[in-house]
Amino acid sequence: MSRYNLSLLTDLYELTMMQGYFENGSNETVVFDVFYRTNPSHSAYAITAGLEQVIDYIKNLTFDQEDIDYLKSTGFFQDDFLKYLSDFHFSGDIYAIPEGTVVFPKEPLLKVVAPIIEAQLVETAILNIINHQSLIATKASRVVYAAGGGVMEFGLRRAQGPDAGTYGARAAVIAGCVGTSNVLAGKMFDIPVKGTHAHSWIMSFKTELEAFRNYARLYPDNCLLLVDTYDTLKSGVPHAIQVFDEMKAAGVKFKLYGIRLDSGDLAYLSKKARKMLDAAGYTDAVISASSDLDEYLIESLKSQGAQITSWGVGTNLITSKDCPAFGGVYKLAAVQGPDGNFIPKIKVSENIEKVTNPGNKTIFRLYDKATGKIRGDLIALADEQYDSKNSLIIFDPIATWKRTYLEADSYTIRELLVPIFKNGECVYTSPSVMDIQAYCAKELDTLWDESRRLANPQTVYVDLSRPLWELKNQLLDNIHNFKDKK
């Protein structure tokens, strides 16, 4: 399994632009922002993930002789540039929002401050990593929210390749899944692995009862029996109860036990199965369900009174089926001038969504002091300073387009971007996945309930600071005036 130490994990045009900068002697320090424009999966937020893999990528970003030979064989690159690549290492700075943080459109999730030849190279790999894991983490957070917890990720066999399945499992656990079926992910990231058995286990024995007995003998502490191979209510559940009776008679102390449903009307079957289990005295038996679940189906099943306590979610989670791409982009925001100050840059488009925010920036998050909920985010220039002694006007996250005056000392404030690399050296220690999961749970709790609902959630508005707003409008005016003169 790759740890993203691949120097050629990039688009060709990154390398051809690098050669252009190299040949022109252009290597001024620049600022690039990673951000996304629209929340995925009809959500009002996203969860950022993948930073640990970005760190691995940057740390291991070198070109070996085999890489150099391949690039030479393409005919695109000159010997002096290839010699430069053979000694390449990243020497710049990277700032990022920690993994598991709730984030919103247009906010820089990650900022690269580096010589342009270096900053250009890392674009594709950073987007590949951040886009994928943030997408899956966001989808998983919605599934977990709908279920109220107890979600197992087991989409490996439906994922688009080993990396997508393994790093997707990592992102899903960050967002609240209690475990994964992916054993490699369990080993790599020290996360819980979970599972039961397949229909083939039942079918390989002469009878369903014999299959259940053998499984219970092997795994008495983790005995979840798949009951829908032949007839769920006439055969599967009664046979499971018979095996539980035999285990109890043998003195087995139940830890995790119950049944799994993988087909049929899950609401109806779970309610019937619950009555049967309860009547037999197994009121604490788990009823686990799978079968093409997503957040909407889970919400519907719960509204019908489904008696499901554990949810196995695969395809729709690991592929983020309703929204297969996160849409993160990497845009130039500033170029350092000879005096050391950053000259802001802006991309203009007839599509308003594609007009970028210029300059070297940071993000401040404001929380209501009484509730701990997010009042709004402020994208600001990096040299701006704010604290809770300032009175601010921001968008109210609950009332659409309503601006709210925040009295001094009525809120707390936090800067989201933290240093990851300084002068090419990593200065950040990635937490364990389970620690990120705990942090993510606290982050999600800072959202208002109105912004977590699955359908038509209330947008959490992100405002620009006054200096940044004025800078952006000044640049736009300059561009429009230049066009008018032409």
C-alpha cells in the first residue's frame, strides 16, 4: 500500500510549468490556497481530512534515478531541469486546518507558501489526497448523524481501488464510524476492525443451524448471526435464538451477540425480530442491518420504528455515491515582491463562484460564548488581529442573509490555520485517527441543529474581513477599469 511517497503523483502540466519557471529564472515565493466551492452531499458543512497523508507526501517528495530516466524518455524535459529535479526537496511553509475540523466553502483548508516552482509541483497530489478523504469524511458524518451512532464502514469491495478503500475507511472513522471491515486500514491506522460472516458460510453447511452453531463455537464473544439466507422469520431468527439458548446453557457469558439483516424490508423484519428476541429473553441482543444503506434510508427506517441498533454501510459511503467528487481547487493568491510584501492576486470569472479571494489569508472562527455553537467564520488577511474584545458584524448562521452585531466578550474566537511545515521541516505531529475522531465529534457538536439536518440544512455563512473585502473589490475595480479603457 502506497504511503504517497510518489514524486510522479502529479499532472504533466505541473512539471512543464515547473520547467518554464526554471528556465525563466522565476522562483519568487507565492501563496496558494486549497479550498472548495460547494458543500458535498447536500450538506451545510464539510469535514477536512487527509492531512497526515499530505505530510507523508511532502516528507518523501524526491525524484530517484528511475523517475528522472522516465521523465527524460518523454521528450518534454531538458537535462538542466532534470538535474534540478534530482536534487529536489520542498523548502517552503504549509499551513492547514487540522483534520476532523468542520469547514465551509471558500475557506483555505491548506495554504502553501513556497517558491513557485515547488508550490506548483505539489498541487495535484495535495488535491488528490484532501479531496478524497474530505469527501468520504463528510459523507460518513451524515450517515453517522442519521443513525445516531453505531455505524460500521465496510465498503472496501466497492471502493475505486485499494487506496480509495483504505484511506476512505480512515476518513470514515474520523467522521464517527465505530470501525471498518478493512483489515489493512485497521493495521495502518490502529482503528477497530469489525465484521460477521457471509451467506456463503451458511450455505457451506448442511443446515443453517449447523452453520450458526459452528460460528458461535468459534466466536462466542462476537456472535452476530446472519439470519436472512433462507427465511428470516421462519428459520433464521428461530435458529439464532436456539443457538443463544444453547450458549447460555453452556455457561457462555454474552458480550457482543445478536443477528444481522442484509435483505428484505428492514423496518418490518427488525421489528418482528426484536419481539422474538425479547420474548426469548434476549433483550440486549444486537440487531445489525446492512443492504445499500445511506443517510436517507437510515433516517426513513428509523422514522418507521425500525429496531436496528447497528448499521453496516458500504457502497454509498465509500464512494459517496450521491456526490462523487469534493471539488477542491488550488489557486494562486499572492506573489511576494522584492520588498518582502505579498502582492495579492485574484482570478476573475463571469461565474461569480469562481472569483477567488486574494492575498495571504487566515481564518477566524467565532463561537457563541453561551452555547459554544459557531456564530460565523471570518476569512481575513494574515496580518489582521482579532480577539473577543473586538465588536464584529458577521452573518448570522441561522437567519439567512441577516447580519449580526457581536458585542465584545459575547463570543470566543479561534484561528483555524496552524503551521505544518516551516522552511521545509515538519513542525506538526499528527494525532492518532481515534484522537482525530474524538476531536471531530466535538467539532460537529459546534454546529447548530439546523445546519446538521439532512434536507435543506441552514447555511453557515462565511464572511470576509473588512480589509479583505476592500482589497478584493479594489482589485476587481482595477480589472474592470482596465477593460473599460481598452
